[in-house]
Amino acid sequence: MVFFIRLGLDAKLLAKILNMSSGRCWSSELYNPCPGVIENIPSSNNYEGGFGVTLMTKVSIKQLSEKRKDYF
């Protein structure tokens, strides 16, 4: 997609063309890595983590602290 975007083609239009042809696939249709093509996915959110990342961090810290207690 980057090649065609650099040539001046709109990313949303390119995704639409790909999804109507044999180029259709999961990543182009549902989870496009090109920012701004599909809303509410990581690429359109500057790949910033959301609630899930925060929760995983908390769980990971808790698990590490529990393991550490076993050593002392």
C-alpha cells in the first residue's frame, strides 16, 4: 500500500479496491496496518495500547511480586 500511497492514491480508496479484488485478505479488510483506513484499530490509534495493555502490566507486576515472595 505504501507504494501506491506515495504515488498519490488515497489509502481508503486503495483498501476498497484491494478488498473488491483478489487482494482481499484479513489484514486489508479488518485490521489494516495503514493508519486512518479503518477506525478503532491500533494503526488508527498510533499503535498505542489501551485498557488491555494496562491490565496485562498490572497482572504481570502482581505475578512477579508473588514469585519474588517465594524466594525470600
